[in-house]
Amino acid sequence: MLKGRESVVRLVGKRRRFLPNRETLLSASDDLDLVTCPVCALKISAQHHAINSHLDTCLSESSETPTGTKRKLSQRTLLDSNFLSKSKIHQSQLTNNDDFCGSHSNSHIINDVVVVVAPKAKAAAADVDVTMENVSGVTLQTFIVGRRFFSHENELHVGANISLLPDPHNVKDPNAIKVLSADSGSCKCKVLGFLPRELAQYLSPLMEKYCLSFEGYVTSVPKNPFDFVPIQIVCHKMILHGEKENEDVEAFKCLWKYAIHVVESTKNCPPGITKYQQNFCLVIHEVIRSNPHLFTDDEKKFMESFTSLSNDSQRLFVRLYTRKGPWFRLSTISYSEVLDPQEAVKGLSAMGYLCLFEDKDKLHDNDIKEILNLLTVSELHDILCKLKKNCNHGRRKSDLIESLLPSFVGGLCPHLTSLVLDKTGACIRISSKAESLIWRAERLFFLNGEQNLSTFLLVDLGIVKYPTYDCIISEQIFPGQDDLLAYEEAIEVAQLMDEALDGNNVELVLRCIKIADSRISSSSMKTMESTTSELVATFYSSFSASWVYSKVVLLGVSFLERERRYNDAINLLKRLLNCFTCDGRRGYWTLRLSINLEHTGYPNESLTVAEDGLQDPWVRAGSRMALQRRILRLGKPPRRWKTPSFSASIKRKITEVHVQGRPLNCEMGMKNRFYGEDGEQCGVEQLALQYYAGEGGGWQGVHTESGIWLTIFGLLMWDIIFSNVPNVFRTRFQTAPLDMETDSFYLARKSCIESHLQKIHDGMGEEILITSWESHVGTACRGVNWDRHSLTELRAAVTCIGGPCLASLCRHLAQDYRSWSSGMPDLLLWRFHGEYRGEAKLVEVKGPRDRLSEQQRAWLLLLMDCGFNTEVCKVSPVPMSA
């Protein structure tokens, strides 16, 4: 795989079915200047003929608003809309409402619920009015859930009296609250169900710590006895032994604020909906609430209209959105929870969420191939036979489709569309507007391309458990809609690049490289880089269009190098180095530039680039060592007479151990396999472990590479990683802070990190490791692998490594996690001397014809400087004569 390809794939995530700017980006025009259409807001070519053609298309379409009214555009409307290279869409001002995880000044832990209290200056007026003195009489609208777990001998009726009772001994949820029937004639009240878990987690500590009680009544009764029952409850303040201390007032107000937030959110997402439907509504609600400035009024109105759709329509849309598509046969849509698919489709179509095609005249040329994919092989054969074409095109579906396409595209068979629709019936697909806005909502909610709605499912099923942390948000990632739209377009280019490489479309690959190159070298990008040079080292830069384009360009460099177009690659590398002055990737860029210059016959320039790279503070780890070795090789007399100061350090000898084994295969390009001492087949690492366990000195150990070290780092530094730092935690699905791989991770926590490392240095590492393991076992954290290493192995490793070496290693990872999280030695070995003392050894294993990479060499020399016992174990086959 090309260097940078995997990174682009992760960035893009699930490929979008509809790319708003695909047509413009794929235009053959060399003019890459774009303008925004005032009608549909898509970016189009700035050339006059392109503008006129696009406007004709937009104005000819009878686009309807979600309310069903025709959009009316007059000459005045168009004159009032300016075509600009950067859309000047009006940005809604940020509201003064506190974020649900907004800026905070202090926190309390009540019944294991982390309550983060916002500064008083930012408290909403409604929250200030609610105090412990006047909380009595406040009413809340909620539901009874969990009805299926209780008998229904006496059916509920409207107006039935109820009361709430905490259930702290509930094995599934210690914050659970029972709903009791207050009309029961017996002394033992009948349990009707529970309050929703999301509300109970706040009301339960309020009832326990602040002596609140709740009574109420049933407001309506559902037809299905298992459905959620709407209720209204009234709060009462009980006077017992006296009031709580004043220091608890802020915690009370915060708990009450969150309870109100849950009540309000259920108005948009009532608990009667399915879980996936509720999660989808939550994404839309949270994104609009947290990022109102990133959507136009029309876009917000459109997304908010989703909750007004029927349950069937909502469920069907979510189902279709998570499927591959893009087209679906209406006759084949069947979901048990969607009672009336036909009506659901009509509702979605009327609101603009679905496109319904049942008329051949509305089918576009680019849709026919996708609709042909809906047909079965036998249906395709039938159509070919009716067209009196050769039906012996084989049984492969793709071959049959390819044989039909020329008839449609060339207009040779005007009846083809009718024949296809006769087979498929009505077809539907998600509208381009809904597709684009929901994709944007997902990206803003998860802030990456690797997570999507399925992430909720993993949590709901208990497969993944995310850590607990506070979201302290004081700054927006995207200041305005222009920034977000530019970022979205950059991701489109990245997807096109990925698709082009899959299809081996060289022309499209070069087109994507050209687009990305022009974007990062444009004056706007340079201005941005110069004005945000202090932030580029932080995580904010990874949410900029220029950062995405830099990934596309880097992938383009790898592609051009593979094609031996070194001069083009050199130009791109120079552009990256000029435009991104504060970037951890500069080391790799500089190294590739030096190598490519040598490939093109410019050794002097190659040497100069390498020497200049060593003066760059962003050139680190393996890249730095590779440049130093290049200088030593290229900088011999007469080019350079003076020996560099780093020469002695680089040429340090690393202890080598040689092990022989019986080879199973010695073929080039294949992983080396040997027979182990027990006669079983094994790799070179397992063979080395057997050697060290036996004649090598009685060592125990594991083959882990970076795995065990990142696990130890994550466990030892858990409290530091998930500490309260503003703006680095923004969703509840993060396994690490957003600044984990930047320099700001260490700088923002320097005092806490150094204090913690001192404890590790002083010998408390094992105690911290055990506490962290017992407190967080099974919880997802970047780098931590709970299944691969047992607590016993980790304790042995930490004990034998020793405090000073362990603290030094953790410091390097904290300061530059990105550079040092790969390339660690293959084996970690340990052996005890007594019960509490021991020693450790780190070994890099190399098979025949293998050699150390620069990153591996950098690690070994760094570990030697930290005091570790390191060596290289070279495995070679036993000579044939033996």
C-alpha cells in the first residue's frame, strides 16, 4: 500500500454515495476557481458558461421546500445573490445557552455521577431561578419505561396517581427509580415500571442528597401495554434534619439543569422510539444545538423537521441511510418495526428526505447503472431477450449490465428504461440534500470518519465501553460555515483520490493531486497557515481543509515516486515544506525530498536539504536519524571535510546476538518461518523467545513490539490522559484527548505529568498500574490492549524495568506520542532476582536479509540513553553442512 493511503482511508471513512462537488472537481477545465451557486449552494466553476448552464438547470427544476411550496426565484433574487469564490453565507451568532458539556469551573461526584459545574457568569436565567427553596411544585413531563417486566393485571387509566421510589440495589443501575401506583389499596404499592435511565441518573442523587420526592399522574395510556406511558410528576421538598450546606448549592443547580435538559430532549426524541431511531435523533439534536452557526436557517429547519415525521418514516430513513444503496426497490423494503412502508416513503418523499422514482422520464443517465444493479441475473437475462440481444453473455451480473448500458447511453433502445422499471417497480434513494446534511451531522458529532451510527450499537450491546471524562468546551473547532464547507470539499477530494487509486485511474489521480496542490498553495491557505502558526501544532489543524489536502498531496508523492516521476514529487514536497512550517510530518517530507533529489542526480542539493532538516525542530525520531545517516554518507570529502558532531552518537554499537534455526522457508518476499526447539513451526520472534528462555539466560518475555509499552503508558498515565483540559474532549465516544498526538498534550499538562512521573520514578509504578487496571479494566483507551497482556505480565514488566527507566520512557511518549508510538523493539524480556527485584531487556529481532529501520535504530539508541539493556537478535538458518 502506498505511503499515506491508510491515513486517507481512515480520514474519509465510509465513502459517501453523493459528493456535492464531484462534477466540478472532475471537470477537465484547468481553471480551479470555484463560486457558490445562490440557488442550490453547490460550488461550480467560475467560468461564465458553467455558471449560466448550472443556473438554467437549477431554475428549471421545480424544487419544493419541506412544506411543499414551490421555491420562487426572481431576477431580483439572483441579483441580490453574489457569486463569490468564498461563500459569504450569513453565519448565525453563537447562542448564549450553555453547552451540555460547556465551560466548567469545578465538579462534584455524586452517586458516581460526574457533575461539572459551569461558571456562574454563564448560567442560564432559567437555572438561576431554580433553588432548593423554590423547587417544590415544579412539574416535569416524562415516561414510565420497562413495562414488559411487570404484570398488567390492573390496566392503567388516565389520571392514575403515581409516586417515585429510588432503587439503589438494582443490579443493572444503582440510580434506577421505580414508578409506583399510588392508587393501590394494599399497603404494598404496585410497581408499574421505571423512569428512563437518562433522567434517573440525575433525579436519583437529587432525591437522596437533597431530600426531594416526586408524585404525579398518568397523562395518557398507550394502546400497547408494553409501550412507554407518558406521565407528569411534581417535585416536593421534604424538611428533615435541616438544609444542606451552601457548598452543595452549585451541585444541586447543575444536577437540576441536566435533569431539565433530559426532559427537554425527550420532547424531540420521545422514549417510545426504537434505540437506533433515538440515537439518530440525538445526533441531529446535539449537532444543531452545539453548532448552529454551521448551518443555514433552511438547513436547520430541514433537519429539525425530521422529528415531525412519523415513527415509520424515521425508522425507514435510518435503515436506508445505514445501508449501501444508493437505490432500493420499494417492493423489497420490509422491516418488522416499520408497519406501513408505503406511507413511510410518502412522508419522507414529501419532506424531501427521499427521491421516489416510478416514472421513466424522471430517470437520469447516471442513475441507470445503479438501478440495473437492483435486478437479478434472471431479470437481466429477460430484458436482453426482449431486446433481441445475445443472451449468452455469461452468468456474471456485471457482464450483463455492461451489455445493456450502451443501449441506454446511446439512445439505441428508448424502451429500455420502461423494461427496467417494469421489473424493479418504484425505486427510492435518499435525496442528495438529506445525504449531505446527515453526513455533516455525523462528522460534527463524532469528529472523525471512522465512527458512525454503529458506534452507538457497540455501546448499547456492551461491546465497547468508553472512559469517563469531562467535556469542557470554550472554543469552536470550525469558526464559521466557510471553514466547514472547505473542509468538506477537501474530504471529497480525498475520497475521489481513494476511488481513483482503487480503479487504477491515473488521470483522476493526477487531477486530485493538482486540485490539492492548488488549494494548499493558494494565497488563502498561506494566509491561514501564517496566522495560525501557533495552533498548527495543536489538534485544531487536523480539522482544516489544508491539512486534508496535505494528506492527498503526500499520497500523491508516493504515487509519483512509484511511477518514477521524481521531479513532480520534488515539487510537491517543497510545497508541503513551504506551506506547513509547524507540522510533525516535516521529518518524513524532508527525508523524501533528500532521497528524491539524489535519485534525480543532485547529491549536493540532497545533502543540503538533509543538513537544513536537522535544524528543524519538527524533524524528530526516525526521520532525524535517517537524515543524520544520509549526511554521514553524502557528506564525505570533498563535499564536506568536517565530521558532524553527531557522528559518534549515530555510530554507537548496538549489542548483537546471533541465533541459528532450522528454516522452513527462505524464499524472498515471504515471512521467515523456522522450526522451534519443540519441533513446531514458528516465526523468528518465537524462536528468539525460546533461545532467551533457555541458553540465553532464563528470561521470560513477550513478543509485543509497541503493544505492551502503549498499554503500560495508558494505564500508568490514565488520570493524566483523561484529566480536565479544555476543548480536547467533545464527544462521549473518545478513547483519547484530541491533542494526544500533538506537542500541546505535554505542554498543557506539564506540571501534572512531571509530578506523576516523579511518583513512577520513585517506585510507585506497580501500585499505579494495579489501581488503574482494577478501576478501568475493559474500558477503551488508545494504545491499551486488555486482551493481549495479563495484569501479571504487566506487573512483572513494570517491576523489572524499574522506576527511572519507566518514567523516562513515559516522558518521551507524553512529549511526542506521534513520533514514538511505533518502532519499539520486538521483545520485552524480564527475570527476577528475588521476589521484588529484577531486570529487563529489550530485543529487536531480525531474520535473514532483514535490517533495522531508522525508527527502530532511533528507539534502540534512545532506550540505551534511558538506561535500558537493549540488543539486536539476528536469526539465521543453520548451514546446510550442519
